[in-house]
Amino acid sequence: MHFNQMFAALAACLLVSAAPTPSIVDYAVRIEKRSVPDFLASVDEFNELHRAAQLSAAAYAGCSKGAFDVTIVQQIDNATTDTQGYIGYSPSWKRITVALRGSTALIDFENDLDTTLVTPTLSGVKFPIGAQVMHGIQSPWSSVHDLVISTVKSLIVQYPDYTVEATGHSLGGSLTYLAHIALAQNFPEKSVISNAMAAFAIGNAEFAAFGDSQKGHLRRGNNLGDGVPNDNPQFTHYGVEFYGSGTAASTVKCTGELDRTCSAGNNATGITLGHLSSFGVNVIFDGFGGCKN
């Protein structure tokens, strides 16, 4: 997918999205009302989310040899499902990285809307009885699952002391919900760190509980005024939400799945202008600056 096509697809979605976007002033008033003294994200937490946004932006940019601090060893590119991203390693962060691209083509937007629940089946994963996910996530992830697992396994042999991580933005963030479980189940000796950026919920309560039970942790990184995290209200998110307007000082650690001072209270749905920014990163443009091709 060329850059012009990607930009046109996202612009089209913005044109049809009429959801209101709250102002930074409204947001500041809301967070001032919080009574919990430690609701602000730590500097380390913000840095994690900022880096995850950079790596997610690089997946849109199509970086081939490197993405910011990550050396890329394998492209993720399934032509049938249009599932794309990259796998690599970061010596500076001691991470083995799986980054998944968000929606840029028609088939991606069709997957975004394919909410039919299915029982997931993936090699190396024992899903609990009753866990279900939307077909629009199960299908694209299953098309690259074996490639991801085999590549990560090879990297673990080379870098046994590295942590495993997954990230992605929008559709990529929602794929991260499934990637986190797949990685944690296939590599139980590792504590998997995942950052699902601007993700919509993908499964039922049983699936979400299974995600929360994995070794490691998953963060939900959401931007001020982004409506996508509120899509699919019939499903359940998992992980810990962080919400902000692009700076460490504005980023809060939310409480529960539907904290009204965070995404659940912004009265937005669908792709809004807030969807194109993530923790100080413009996901459309900033990934190109981190590419090593």
C-alpha cells in the first residue's frame, strides 16, 4: 500500500466520522476532578507508550531494515488477508518486537467491521471454553501466526535474555490483543510486554479475562478524542488503559475497562482526528523518520 493510498483511505474515514471531539480544556477539567493521587502515568510508562507509537507508525511506513531502535529481520506480509508489519530486535531495549500495521486497504476496513464471533484456534494456544473473538481479527492474525511464532522462537535462541513485545495501532492494536496472548502462550518462560494503541475491543468477556491472566502485561494506549476505542461496545477490552493528549504531563493511568475520565467518557466513536496521533507521535507521518531501508 503506497503512502498516498493510505492517506486517502484514512482521510475518507475522517470525512464520514461525525463524532464530536472533546477539547483539551474539557479533558483538563475532567482529570482535575480525579481523587486518586497517583493517576498520572509515570515517565517510564509514557516513554513505553511513546516508543510503541513510534514502532506502530513505522509499520504504516513500511520500514524494511530498521524501525527506530529495532533491527528488522522479518517482514509480516500476507497478501490474502493484507496483514502486514515486521519482526525484529532492539539491543537498546533488549526486546524482541512484533509490530502490526493498522488499516490502509479496503480489506482492512472490512476486517474492522467483521464482528462475527468465532472460537479462536491457534497453534500453541489453549483458549478457555467460551472464549470468542471477532472473525475480522482471528482471520488476519491466524494467517501470520505461525510465521510470527517461528521467527520469535529463532530470535529467542539468539537473544535469550530479551523480553518479547507486541504493538500496533488501530487494527494493528486490536491484532495486538490476540498477538499478546499468542506470544504469552507459546513462550511461557517470557514475560510479554504489549501495547495496543488506539485499539477497538475484539472479543467477549471470557476472552478478555483470558488475556488479563497471561504472564506479562498489556497496556491500552489511547489518545484524547479518539473514537475507535469505543467501537464494538458489545465486546470487552482487557489490559490497563492509558489516556492522554501527547505529553507525559497529560497522560493518565485509567481505572477499569470503562473509566469515564478516559476514552469511555469522550463521547466519540469511529475514526476522528484524535485517532491519527498517539502519545506525541503522528502515526501517518512520523514513522518514515524512523525507517532504515
